[in-house]
Amino acid sequence: MINLFLDTDILIGFIAKDKPSGILELLIEKIGNNSISIVTNSIIKTEWDRNKTKTISGLQKAILNEAKSALKISEFLSHDDKQKLESVLTNYAEEEKSRLDLIEDRISKIDKLLEEAVMIEITNGLKLEVIDLALEKKAPFNNKNNSVGDALNLLSLVAYLKEQGTPYSDTIFVSYNHTDFGTKENPDEIHPDLKPHLEEVQLVYKRNIGEALNLSNEMIVEIESYIDDYVDSMVDDYIQDQIDIRRGK
């Protein structure tokens, strides 16, 4: 059995958005046949709960905008073509409701996945260890100061595996936050500051959820492409959040 620790970015960016299609169902299937076990902690659970409403709203908005974009195109069509498009959109409206319902269903399944996961304890000792990393400006604090949660996620998993003792189980830490965990030269390679921690318990770092789930090469490439798009959108969202904060929203 493989233990998977899924960072919040994986839950929001891929599993909740179903990128690629069917990834959540595949994960549930693998959990059901005992080939995968999910391990998590209170930080992931809190971050997921805090971002859940925003995630649902964003997914719903994306679906509704598809029809709006098509309607804008209709303004430039001939009368006959416009009628054909409106007929297609009428049928799409029925499918649209079904897709909106599926979003709620996916979110509920992720809630259940986290509720049934093995919960790792965040100890005071771990918090002190993270403070040392921050003071020494070691990864994940080498690029930014606000990386306490990221550091605790990784180190809590390492501590959990130490408690389990040898031989260590096959465990994968999945996060595409390569600015915190990866090297500048290779985002798929764990940072040298963190490498000794992972090697001590034979923990594997993966940025691509497709590799962790042993998906096809085609799906892995699709996810890799989606990672780039999602990171860009995250930057845009952060900029807008800062604007809203300054405006007092």
C-alpha cells in the first residue's frame, strides 16, 4: 500500500476541479481496494475548509461563463446560424445543471476523503523545528517567510513515518509548490535543505499527482500543462486579493 500526503494545492487545483477527468474517482477506487491510503493533518483540513466555498464558486462561475461566451459569439452570426447555436445552448443548459450538481458531489467526496484519512499530529516539537528552519533561511523559507504551514506539512509526515519505524512504508508527498520544496534548476527535485529529512524515512516527493497515481504518460503531460496554467491563475488571484484588501473589501 502507498501512503499519499496531498498538499492543499493538489486538492483544490486538480482533484476538486477534476483535472484530468476522473482523477477523484480513480483515487477513491485505489483507496477502496487498499492500494492507496491518505494521510493528512489539521493544517490541510483547515486550509481545505477555508477555501472550499471559494473553490465551489470558482468552478460554478467557470461553467456558467462557457454559455455566456457562446452567446457573445452569436451576435456575429447570421440569423440561421444564430438559431442553431441557441438550440445547442438550450440543450447545454440541461447539461449545465448536471455539471453544477457534480461539483457539489466532488466537494462532498473530498470532505469524506479527508475525514477518513489518517490524521497526523502537529506537535510543539515540530513547531520549534520549523522555527529553526525559518531562522536559518532554509527551505521552504529560502524564497519567502510565510512558509510555516508548508514546512509543518512536510516535517509532520517525516515525524509520522519515524514513529511507524522501519521498514518504512512507501509514502509520497505530493505538492506542486516547487518554489518551497523543489530546486531552482529542477522543480521536480526536492531541495537540498529538505533532502536529508526525506532520505531518512525513504519519503518520495512528487509535484505531479499523475505520477503518484501511476497514470498514463498522456495524463501526466496533461497535468503538467495544467500546472503551468493554474500557477498563472494563482498569481492573478493573489494580485486581485491584494487589491481588494487595499480597497477594504
